[in-house]
Amino acid sequence: MEAMGRRAIGTLMLLATLSVVGVVVIQLLWLQQASRYRDEQVELNREQAVQLEKQFNDRVVMALTDVTERILSITKDPTDLFDAVKQERPNYFAVTINDTVHPYLLEAMLRKEFSRRNIQEDFEYGIYDCFTDSIVYGNYVSVDSVDTDTVAHSELQKLDKDGHYFGVYFPNRQSSLWEEEANTWMWIFPFVVTLIVFSFFAFSVWVILKQRKLSEMKNDFIGNMTHELKTPISTIALSSEVISDPDIIKEPDRLREYARIIRSENERLRTQVERVLQLGSLDKDKLDLKREPIDMHQVALDIAEHFKLQAKERGVTVELDLSAPTATVAGDRIHLSNALTNLVDNALKYGRMNGTVRIRSISKGNELLFSVADDGIGIRKEDLKHIFERFYRVHTGNVHDVKGFGLGLHYVKQIAQAHGGGVSVQSEFGKGSTFILSLPLSPTAVQRH
């Protein structure tokens, strides 16, 4: 069934990948085709725009030339102003004249000539004043005959020209480049959509793989838990059946041995149930911690005494170096004791036979640091970043036939963080590991220190 689930996930991933690749390919082909069509249209539109703009400019130049000739005829100036009209910018024209002209007269002539040349564009005009060396603003002329007082007038710039001149500015005429840039978003949109689709796909793949990994770890947890609980139950059942034989009284040594086995397996069963209960307590939204002053040195001594028999059976020496000047923390005694117990238990399980487990305490600032070190199999680098995750177990093959649920270190991390501390690890594969539990010292302990 598990293999079937893996095949289903693999098929789903394959189909999803093909779908996204298909969408991306279609988008690329569409963009390529649209880009080619757009380039053709842009080139055609540019040619048309250039042609229309040239025609407009020619009509403006001819109209302004006629205006200049009329001004010369009115002033009876025989001078022929050759090439008097200059296009200073795409929408700004300047006309050289021999003398100043009245704004109203200029406006009337501009209106008439522009109308005759079919120049249907709003325009502004201004006349250069030699006395103030500036452009005297004339008026804003609208072809729609709107209220020009409500129109925002432009500041006509003074040109670097000698003598008298007037300027005509067409505010509504813009370069075709702006129109091209205005449509740029139409080409960005498909790219953004494709990016969103790809991001959603990548996030979905990440979620699926994470859920698959979590599902596999939960399955391992259930399998390990079933094995760990069934073994002591079966042993207790067999031992109970043996001591229920009336003739067992005749063999007191054998009776004591089976009684010891029942107690040992019962303690093992109790420990496993306690670890499952620890998992349940972590699933709550908030841990219900009982805050009280705790002497962690005494907790460490009690834990060392608790593991004395287990260490003796493995030939392991437990060394205590409780050199911290103060070890009082404010926290939950049961949870902190369980956290330190898990670290020592791991050191014994993963340490080598006839080795050494070192429990050391030091104070660093306002923190109490407990380190639990072993000289066992160590942890690979690729496993270090995962060992505090729930259900994660380092694969050790058959080394020591280590069993567990993958909950201990996750529980230690959660309890340490709930007390305002943390847990870290230093390990080298094949040479052992050192776990460091940090807890904030009690404020009263800090003051005394």
C-alpha cells in the first residue's frame, strides 16, 4: 500500500510537471508569435506616425510662415525673413520677427491660419519681451472652446535666440515612444502569470514532499511504538504465566528472576507510555508549565542515580562535573527533568560500550548550560539539521539495535524554548556527540551570583 502511495505521488508529480512545462512552452510560443506580430505592427505604426507627424509639422511651418508674412505686411516691413520658422522641439515652434507684435493680433492670425490649414490641436503661444528678457505668456487656445481658465497652462521656455520672436507650443502632442511604453504592461502580464503558476507549482511540490516525509515518519513512529509496546507486554505475559505455576515456589531464585523481569519490563513500558504522553503535551496550543525554583544540580544527580544500573550493564562510566556556581532556574520540574533525562538516555543508547558519558554544568552570563557528551557513533552532517524534528530518527543500521520514537530531542527542544532557553548539538561522526541545554537562571539566583 505504501508503494502504491509512492507511485500515486510520483504520477501526480509527473503530470503536474508536464502541465507546468506545457503552460510555460505555450506562453513562450505565444509571446514569440505576439512579439513578432507586435514588431510588425509597431514598425508599421511607427512609419505611419512618422508620416503623420511630418505632415503635421509641415502644415504648422506653412501656417506660421503665412502668419509671419502677414505681420510683415501689416508693419510694412520690406525685409524678407528667410527661414524664420524653426522647430525647436517636437511640439514647440519658434518664429523670428523684426519687431514685437500685440498678443491679441497674433492669436487672431494663428487661429485663422491653423483653421485654414486644418490644424485641430490645442496650442499656447508667448512673445519674447526684449525689455524683461523673458517670454510673456499669451494664451491657451482650445479647439473645443472650453473654459481655458480651468486648463493648466505650461511655462513656455525662453530660447537661446537673438532679436524678437514668438513661440507656439502644442501641449497635447507627444512622441509615439510614450504610447509604446504605455502598452509594455501587456507583455509583462503573461510573464507574471507564468511566474505565479510556476511558484504555485513549486510550493505545491514542496508541500507534497513535506507531507510525504511526515507521513513516512508517522508510519515509522507507529511501527516503532507498536513494537516497543508489544515487546514488554509479551515478556510480562510470559513471565506472569511462569510465576503463576504453583511449583515456582520451590525455586525461589527463579521466582525472583522472573519478578525482576516483570519489574524491568513494566518500567520499560512505563517509560514508553510517558514518551507518548510527552508528545500529547506538545500537541497542545500552550504548555501548562508550573514555574518554581529548581536546583538543576540536584536534578542531574537524581538522573545519574536513575541511570546507574543501565550504565553498569553497558560498562559506561557517568562523570559529573557540576561546576556552575549557581544552578537555580524557574521552571517546571517534571518537564525539565524529562528533557535532561532524554539527553542522558540518548548518550547511553548511542554511546559505545564501556565508554564514558559526561554531564557538565557551567554558567554563562544569565544562562545555565548543561552539556551531555558521549564518545559513541556521532551524527552525520546531513542528519544534524533534522535531529530536533518530530519523528525524525537517525539511521544507525543495527548499531546497538537502538529503538525509539524520534520524539526525545524534539521534546527537549520544545521544553527548552518554552522555558526561554534552547538546545544545540556538536557532533563528529564516529567520535561522539555533545548536546548543550541552555536555560535562563532564576532572577534571584542571578542577584546572589
